[in-house]
Amino acid sequence: MKSPSTVLANALHGFFTNYLPRQRAMSPHTISSYRDSLKLWLLFVAGKKLDPSQLTIEQLGVDQVMAFLDHLEGARGNQASTRNVRLSAIHSFFRHLGAIHPEHLALAQRILSVPFKRTGTREIQHLELAEMRAVFDHIDRSTLAGRRDLVLLMLMFNTGARVSEVVGLLATDLRLQGPASVLLRGKGRKERVCPLWPETANALRDHLAEHALAPHEPRTIFLNHRGHPLTRFGVRLILRRCIRDAAVHEPSLRGKRLHPHSLRHSTAIHLLRSGVDLSTIAHWLGHSSVNTTNRYLALDLDAKREALAKAKPILPRRRKPVSWRSDRNLIRWLESL
């Protein structure tokens, strides 16, 4: 007879080796996210007194889930969106657990009833063309790392690629002859091909030659100083450093909350202002629906100013101000407010 801790271990093993990759066909990025979420939760439940490997399914109840979610927002300072990501991983695991162990179905249903928290919508921040040009102009191209950073950011702005798509890019994904293009692998293993500007293609050719990368070799294009593939966090640090250097000459950059996904937003706005239709932009960015792309219409402040200039304002007729200095006029003054 299996021990209670073995049942949990086997369920976790099947969840990550069979259910997510084979039955659900989840991407490696999603699997890694679920792994991190469940690891954090198990460590939290175990605390300092227990060994996480000795936990049993009976010790993982709704109270432990709620306490963990409160811990994320309180002690770790996570936003509600991060809380929801962690809860989504827990839900997915208990959905799997209830299917393979019906005796734990009641527990699974109680945990699946834990609701997600509503999140606010923050303003989408992007870089204007002048700001993007300032970032490019103030990258130190005299160093190997600086030249890499420039090619990296040029490619991200050109394609609107997600950071996960760029860090996983291989030399074999590039087509630099003729009409240059790049093959990107997005969410849900969906592939799309993005055209490249000649300037971006030339920069990529120089980058491949400098790093002795043959176009037919399936090797990672962007590496860190240790020779390992760049990570998402590495790209974030690169962008932060480049924006900090450019902000000295472009003050408008100083008050913005910018991250690698901001380059993706910048690409969308640039295409929109260049007259590209929303359907093409959706395909360019790899959106599954044009509804996702529609949000960039609300973000285009220049288009709003143009619409405002075309619309004639309706001005109120001027009224003679009513004095409130006497008791007789006090009510009339209040009514005039």
C-alpha cells in the first residue's frame, strides 16, 4: 500500500510529465510557471518544520491555499495578477488530481471553488519613435555586449516579438537572403513569420558573423557574457540599462514604467500610425483575435488629438454671475452652481 506522501509525489510527477505536456500540450514556459507556483506553495505549506517531500494530500486544503494567496500579496508584495497565476496552477493540479484519484474529488472541488481576484487595468506604456531612436543611439557599440544589445532591441522592435520568443531564437529561424524574415514560436506553439527591415537583417548578419554562428546551425542567437542563452530577466536588465542611459538625453523616458513587453506595444503603435490595418497587426503580433489588438486604438493618443481637432466644441452661454453676498441671492447662487 502506498504511503500518503507517495500518492502526492506520484500525482505531481504525472502532472508534469504526462498531463501538462502530453494531454494538454502546454508549452515549456507554461510548465515552468506551474512548476514555480506549486513549488512555492508546497514550501509555504511545509514551513520550516516539515520536509516538503513528506507532505500528504490531506495537508493541502482550502485553508492552506487561502493562507498562501494572502502570503503572496502581503509578505511577498505580489500583485493580484501574480496571485491569480499561482492560483491557476493550483487549480490545474487539483483538476488533474480529482480525475486520477476520485477519493480526493471532494477536496479538489473545494479548492477549485477558490475564486480568482479581479485585477485593475493599468495603462499600457510604450516608446515613441523619438524615444526608441534615443535608446538605439545611446547604446555603446564599441563593445561586444553593446552590439548584441542593439541587435536584440532592433529585432524586438521590428517584429514585436515576445521576450520568450526572442531568447529562444535559433540561427536556423532566420531567413536573411532575399526578402528577409524570421520564424517566431509564440504561445501555444503557434508559429508565425515576420518580415525584417533591411537594417535589421544587416545587423543580424553582422551579429552571426561576429559570433561565428552559421545560419544552418540550430544554435541560440543571443547569449550572455558566460556564453549561455539570455533569459527573460537578462533582457529586462538590458532594456533597463539602455533606457537609463538614453533618459539622460531624452527626459520623457524618465517617468515611464517600461519592460520588454513595452517594445511589443511600441511596434503595434508604430504599425497603427503607419496605416497598417488591425487584422495585419494581429497576425504580425501573433494575436489569436483582433479584439486583443483593438486596445491599441485606445492607446494612440495622436489619433485622439486628431479627432479632437476635427470636432467643434459646444461652449456654454455666458451667464451673469450671481452674487451670494445677500440672503436674498443665496438660494439663487446655489441653484446657479
